[in-house]
Amino acid sequence: MTAPVAPVQVDTVTGTSISVPGDKPTALFFFSVGCGECVGGVRSLGQAAAAAEEAGIDAQFLAVDMDPREPTETIQRFMEYVDAVHVPAAIDEGAALSQRFGVAALSTLIIVDSDGQVTFRATDPDADTIVSALHKAGA
């Protein structure tokens, strides 16, 4: 068993802060507003967040924009467009999250358990798959 990973504080585009890893499993979806393929992935993340909340599943969700040049207003409009405005979004400043978790491609979803270990990795999974992977990570 590997030692827990020290958390990183991530500031969202709305000004809140999220700790990754946190005290519960976290679903992170890496995207860019200009990525057409990412629309479905962020939409699925939003659907998974809504389903998890409805089912009482204790998990965090974060949409991570890999392009530091995209303005926060553009990201917020994108989140509205894909019906995921309830999901926190953050810009991956200095590629801190993508480097820490070995994410090199857009449309990648990872599940990180509370110890900071990646327990699931996929490209554009659907909402049911995300919720199932969160269960397996301890949510």
C-alpha cells in the first residue's frame, strides 16, 4: 500500500477552494473549452454529480480546464452550455493536477480516492460508469 498523497488546494473559477485529494473520492475530468469531444465528457460529469447527490453518494467532482489561457467567464459559459454549472471548474494552473496525476490528454476522467491514489481512468465515460467507479473508490 502506498502512502497518502499530500493534498493540493485548487481554486475554482467561482472563487471557492477544493482540496485534491479530499476527504472523499474525487472525479476529475480534464477538458478545454475548445475541445469538441470534451462536451460529452463534462456533460457526463455533471450528470454523475447530480446522480451522486440524489443517491446520497459522498464524493467530490471537479472539471479541470487544461488551457490556462481560457478566461473564467468562457469556462462558466461552457459549464452552463453542457448543463454542468453545479460542478466546480478550475483552471489547471502550471499543470499542477495533470502532472500530479499523469494526465496528458483532453477528455480524460480520473477518480482519485481519499489517499490520492488514482483508482479509475477513462476517456469520456458515461455518468453511470463514473458513479460506479466512485463507489469502488470508497464513496
